[in-house]
Amino acid sequence: MFESLDIMRMAQAFAAHAASRQQAVSQNVANANTPGYRSRDAIPFGEYWRASEERVLAQGDIMRPDEEPATVSPDGNTVSVEFEMMRAVEARQQHEMALGIYSMSRDLLRASLGK
């Protein structure tokens, strides 16, 4: 029943996108000292949503190397730990927003059912 509601599907996709961003951040931080490692991030949510709606989204399509890295070290590594911490906060906020949408939608459904 809930899968047919567009707002629930979008909130689910928003939470999944936030999880992908958090995964990218954790991989970037783990490779902060790896020579030649290029930092990565998830594709923007708009692209993610369109691709998921068209069912053309594969796991490898979700993350891409940063086109404009915050920094480049002499060994070719493009990870900035400070920048990754900012991304982690953005991903957490995105996830909290998705949970808020779920919660508000649930409350609206309960109210409409009279419970």
C-alpha cells in the first residue's frame, strides 16, 4: 500500500541517496592517505530520482569521481578530510529530512484513517 504513494517512494529514494553519499564519504576518508585516490560522491538526487524512476540505475552509476576536487595533494590524492566531514553532515541532514517526510506522511495517514 505505502509503495504506491509517491511521497513515500520519494522519501525512500531520498534516504537511499543519503546512504549512498555517506558510503562515498566513508570510502573517501578511508582512502585519505592512498596515493592517487580520487574522491567520489553520489550523483545529485535529481539524477538519482530520474534514473530510479526509469529503472536504469545500477550500483556503479550512483557514485562518480569528483569533477572539481577540493584539494589535490602532491601524490595525486584528492581527498580533503575537512570537506568530507561537511559532506557527512549534508548526508545526515538529508537522511533526517527523509525520516521526517516518512513520519509526517505516516501521521497524515493515521489522521485520515481516524486513529
